Amino acid sequence: MAADPYQVRRAPTIHHYNNSREDLDSEIGSVEFATYTVQIPPTPDNQPMEIPVENEKKLERSCSSNSMFTGGHNCATRALLKEKMIEFQTRHPQIASAKGLYCAMPSCDAQVITDDLVPCECEYKICRDCYKDVLDSGDGICPGCKEPYWSHDEPELNRRLSFAKSNKALAIGQSDEFDYSQFLFDSKTNYGYGNAVWPTDGVNDNGEGSSGVPKTFAEKQWKLLTREVKISTAVIAPYRILILVRMIVLAFFVYWRVSNPNEEAMWLWGMSLVCEIWFAFSWLLDQLPKLCPVNRVADLDVLKEKFETPGPGNPTGKSDLPGIDVFVSTAGPEKEPPLVTANTILSILAADYPVEKLSCYVSDDGGALLTFEAMAEAASFANLWVPFCRKHEIEPRNPESYFSLKRDPYKKKVRPDFVRDRRRVKREYDEFKVQINGLSESIRRRSDAYNSQEELKAMKRWKEKDDDEPMDTLKVPRATWMADGTHWPDTWTVPAPENTRSDHASIIQVMLQPPIEEPLKGTAGDSNSMNLYEVDIRLPVLVYISREKRPGYDHNKKAGAMNALVRASAVMSNGPFILNLDCDHYIYNSQALREGMCFMMDQGGEGICYVQFPQRFEGIDPSDRYANHNSVFFDVNMRVLDGIQGPVYVGTGCLFRRTALYNFDPPSYEDHGSCCSCFFGRHKKAAIASAPEHGQSHEADDTDNQGMNLALIPRKFRNSSLFLDSVQVAAFQGLPLAENSYVKYGRPPGALTLPREPLYLATIAEAVDVISCWYEDKTEWGQSVGWIYGSVTEDVITGYRMHERGWRSVYCVTKRDAFCGIAPINLTDRLHQVLRWATGSVEIFFSHNNALLGGHRNEQFWLIGGTSAHLVAVLQGLLKVIAGIEISFTLTSKSGGDDMDDEFFDLYLFKWTSLMIPPCTIIMINLVAIGVGVSRTIYSDAPQ
């Protein structure tokens, strides 16, 4: 049996603080602002009292979900117990019902058997040891219903429990003595990496065939989760003919230009010829792939049948889907309003995906208290919004967008209580918006009151002293205060040492703790409340993270924040798949996560590194004057790239495979002699996230060894034991089901139906450690692991690195748009956005990741962008490559939706920017040239 994860974890030193305003008031004469109590873990030399292990674990789980964890460089990790957070969480039914997870037998407080293995139909909560005692006593009577147990097959139950516990240990993976090779290995059968151990010869007692494949797998008809839809010949054939005609005309034009030089201006002719050949080559690269675009469709019914329907490997029908960690990044409330971020969070929490498999992480790179309290308010409002969406199948599940819909909200709604429920939720959301909008002023008034009180205390202490210290030396920092009367550990409104945007500690706050394993139904309600007796009211995990920043460290902007989320999430939830969204990019289709998972879990899905969804935007004027839709790029070019190796990563709306971000190669396949093999070399067997086969050699010069070189792992990831253990677990859980011989690399069905482990203090403390500013020193983070550093378009380079290693990507266009975002609200912000993209393209061109990008765009806007943002991007890219001058990064503003009189009010707002100097200069020169030309024509003696 696997060891208890709490006992084997490497527990960092944790100072547990209990900060409150009463502590501050009681210590008027002290220099410190708060008192604290250090809880020393029991040791052989420190045994103050006997505490049952299970009770200690319960206390720790409570502390882990009710504490704000802070830490950083050269400072201890601290858990600040937040009284207000405790009060909020204890009111939520999800937390209040957690007490049912323990054995109901008298004087026993052990965890119960998992619900899919409960031995009695009455579902009486009993642990394994008590169950065995009841069977050993001879009567076999259930203590709950007093009826005989329906099965006394103890060996069978022990076998299933052993399998469950082994998988649970694999999901945690914290014991150094645990052998992964029994689950992750490259077997000699045709199933390969990740299979359960099946015999290879003969027929055993279980009725398996000579090939070692169970009959249930061999006889099961294979159903594809996705399929390609061919484009009609009537549509694609004329386009192909047009491309062919253009290529012929282009060839004749280039031939004519080369054969007819201008003898009087050879230098001008040579420059123009080089430019024309360059653009012809770029156009050719852009057009050739468009001969074979690809459309893909996912089948959600087959996904439900495979992963959420009772079967031989999953008798209870619990969800066998892998976990997803959703990353939301925000740079600060100045440019990205907290209300926009809160709406994105609410759409994620209400997504149609198993609650226990979904986790949301919010990265606040600004470290602002305003964002923190806005997320806390969003977590509270989610208790009403998420059940409402599930009950009435609301779309979209962003409250701001839903209540702003111009269509009839009552269409296809048949429940009689929908009108009442919608009216109540709308009223609550209006109050929620007002509360979010007033947070900034509330924080300012609160901080002013506390700071004034601290100044009075300082003055009182000064008067009580006997020395002649001048009063001018009394300097009380103008701190930013939280609602519970404690200092905000991160960025203050009035900057102070260790409390600025570039100098602050790391923070992790679990705002919604992991839900219980079984659905939790709400109450019947009355005329004043919502009837939720048939609705699951559980909520996914929600974690607020602000990584540590210190002077002297390069924090690498958004890419650094994303890598910090990768490490923290690996320690806390370790979802094998990661969905990253911008704070203004919300889930528009609640089933988008399931559609993306169809590609990852389908045949050959283990070789897919990410699934990219198209970007769609709202708030765009009908004429799309700033080309925000990018229709040609998202509707044509991305489909075309999908037919080669896959679309590029565009920064948001992308579902990643976690192990692909860890710089592992995809599973190796045999060369089948395809038509592409003569043009593209085949990769050697890659180092994938698997344990070596039994008896396999570990020689360093063995290039075909598929096991990870354990000696190089700390240098690659650093030496966090929890993180390193999570790597192979994520690789195993991210594999498709090995239910047919078509799946070369797979996992056994039912392996992911077990409940998630609670968050321990040591786990969160380790997560604080891995987001410290020093953690990436002398590692490969940002170089080959995670998001790649060194470019303002880190998304494109990150996707290129994965393709370079042999991974494939997929473009998923759903019938209903998967995600929707907010476009730049005016020309200035749009030009800055294009400048950032163009600068990144120039950086890529002058690096070893160079690529040629092209495409047709909206001529009106791109004429301005080409003479302004693109020109400046070339100059900035050259300055960085040649002189090493860092490139500026301007964040585009997001509309808060306050101006309701004119939907496109911000669109017509013009803000002057230096980027407008080149196009304005070109306009003036052209106007003068036209005037001079017309004048010469009119007044010339020889107009011809």
C-alpha cells in the first residue's frame, strides 16, 4: 500500500500567522504591527500532546484553504490565517459537506472507501479496515441498514481497492520508493507506452487471446472522436485554378523584370527586383498550402460514451476525463478592468466539464489588492451564477455578455421558474458590478483610516518616550490594508520598499478549495431563493497567484508569469492539460473544453502538443475598420496550416499538453514511408516522460533510450521534489484510453475516476517556493522548457519550438465560437498591438526560429499599420539584435463597458501616438507630389 502523501512530503518551514485587527489594537506599545504564533511540527523531541493523525490532517486541510500563503527570496514561507475568508468558506455547502468523507463507525475517523467501491447499496460510509472487521466477525451485516452485504468477495474488493490505491499513489507520486515502471513502460506488445501489464503469450484464466489483448478491447468497435470534413470541390476547385493562373502570371512577370534591366538606373532596378522577388517568394509560400485546407469536427457524444458511460473498465460511469488547469493572466487593474477579469473567471467556473477535474489559476502580475478582492467577490458570486447556468443551460456563461444579449433570452426556455431565477440573478449581478466598481474607493478609504490610526499610535509612543527625538523622524509607511486589518503583502498604492510592482513577495490564496468527489445537490428553496435540489452546486478550484518580484531579476513579462503558473499548478493540481486565456477572453461555448479534449483523446492524440481555437471578438463595428476580426488569418491561413503540421500558437484560447511544455519529444512512431518522408527527416526515438522498461540500460550514449535521464532533471526543472514527481504522473494521465490496438500509447480505462487528494499545507508551501524569483536560475525554464523568453511574441516561438521537436497541433473551429474576447478599443491601441506582433516577427526572423509569415489583410487599416507599426517594428528589431536594446511593451486597453449610450464610443476616440508620424509624413508628401504633378500638367508648355 502506498505511503500517506502527508508523511512522505518534504515539508518546508511554515510560520502560521493569525493576523487580525484585534491583535493590532492590543499591541499599541509594540513596534510590530501584528502578533503571531509559530506552530512547530511535532518531532521526537517535541511531543506536547497526543493528536490523532486524522484530526491533524483535518486541521491542516482547513488551514490550507483558509490561509494566504506568502514567501520569497531569503524569507520564510508564511501562512496568514484570514478570518474573513474562513467565514465565507464555512458558509459554502461544498465545504460544509466535506465531513461525510470519513468513516461513520464509532471511534473511527479514517477515510471511507471510494464511492464506486462502496460495499452496500445504502452507501453507508465505512473505511476498509472497519469493513474487513465486519466481514471477519462472521455476520457480514451492514452497520447502516442492518442488511447483509450484497457481496462477501473480499479478495475481489481487495484487488479493486489495491488498484485504486495504486492509482491514487501514482496521481500523487510523492514517495521516492514508489516504482512508476509498473504503470509507465514501453512494453513489448503493440500497445507501447502507458499500458497496463498484459500477458504476451497464450491465453490466461481471464480469457485473453494470444496477443495479450483482453477480449473486451479486441471486440470493441473503434469509434473516432474527431473526423476531417472535406471542402466541397465546387468551392476549392475554382480557388486552386485561380492560384495556378496567378503563379503563371507571376512567373512571366518575374522573367520579364529580370530580362529587361534599366541601364540608366541599375541600382534602383536592382533594389526593386530584389523586393519583387522577395514578395513573390513570400506570396508563393503563403498560397501553396492553401491548396489543401482542413476542416475538423469533434463528436461529443462519442466522448461521453467513452469516458463517462459505465463499462468494463469504469463500472460506475464516473468521469474518466483528464484534468484541465486553466490559466488566466492579468498585468494589473489599470489597463485590464477587474470586472472584465471577474467575468472571465465566472465563465471558466461555469464551464461544462467535470467539476473535480477543473482548476482555475489567476496570475496577477501587478500584485494589486484591487484584483485580489475582485477575485474574492467573483468567487462569492459564483455560488449563485454557476448553479443558475447549470440549471437552465445558459449560453454564454459570462454574465456581462449574457445579460447584454440582444436576442430573446426566453427562447427555448421551458422551466416555469426561469423568469424568476433570471430576475434574481440579474439583480445580484448588478449589485456585484457596483461592488466591484466601488472596490478601489473602498480600499483607499480603508487604508486612509488604518494609516491615520497608525500615525496616532506612533505619535503616542513618541510622546511617551523621554528622549529628545524630533517629531519629523516619525515616518509611518502609507500601507495598503486588507479588509481584515492587515497589510497587503504585495504592491501598495503608495510604493514602499518591498511593496512595489517590481519588488514584492509571492502570494498564493486558494479561494475555492477542491470539491468533494460526489455531486452535491442544493436545497429546494422557497419563493425568495432559487430551487437547486436537482443541481450540482460544487465549484471548481480557484487559486489566486502573484509571483515574487525582486530587483536584479528579469521577470520576463507574461512568459515568466505563465511559467510560474505551470510550476505552481503542477504542484497543486497537476492537470495533464493546460488552457491559457487572456483576462478579457472568456469561454463563449461552455462545451469548448470537451471539444478540445476530443482531439487529445482520439487516435494519435498523444502526439498533439496543443489545440488552438480561433480568436473571436465582440464590440467590433460592422465595417471592422481596424481589421480586428483577422478573418483571412483565422478562417483561412490557420485551416491551411492545420493541413501541414498544425496552426501556430496565437497566445490565448489554446489547450496545451503539459508534457509538451516540458520540452519532451512526442511518442515515436514507425516510419510508414509516407509521401512526406522524402522531404522531411524522421526524428529519432525521443526522450518522453516515461519510466524505462524493466531491465533497460541507462548508458548515457544510448540515443534511443526513451527513459528520462534523472541526473539531468534538476538542471532542467530544478529540484522541487513535488514538481519532479508530477511530471510522469501528468504524462500518464494525459494519454488516450488503450481500448483498441489502434492506440499505440494509452492508459487503462477507469484510471482517472478516483477522487482528488486535498491540498496540504506542505503542498501549498512548495507551490510558493516554485514561484520565487530565484527558482529559474541555472535551469532551462524559458530557454527550452515552458513559455520561451526573449521575444514580445513569446506565443509564436513557444509553438515553433514544439513543432521543431516533432509535435503536431490541431485547429479546432467549433460550430458555436469557443471563446470570445474584447478587441482594442481605438486606433492607437490597435497600432500598439500590431507593433508588438510585428516586432516579434522581426525578432523571430533574425533568430534561429526564423519563419516567413504572410497573408492578405484589410487594406484600409493595414496600409496605416504597414507604414507605422511595421516600420517601427523593423527598426526596434534591428536595435535589439545589433545593439541589444530592449523593446518596449505597451499593453492595450480594455473597455470596461461603461459608455452604454454609444456602443462604439471608444472606437472613434483618437489618441495621438508617435506611430502616426510616418503615415502622416507619407500622406503629406503624396499630397504635395500630387499637387506639383497637377500644376506641372496644367501650366506646362508640353503637357504630354
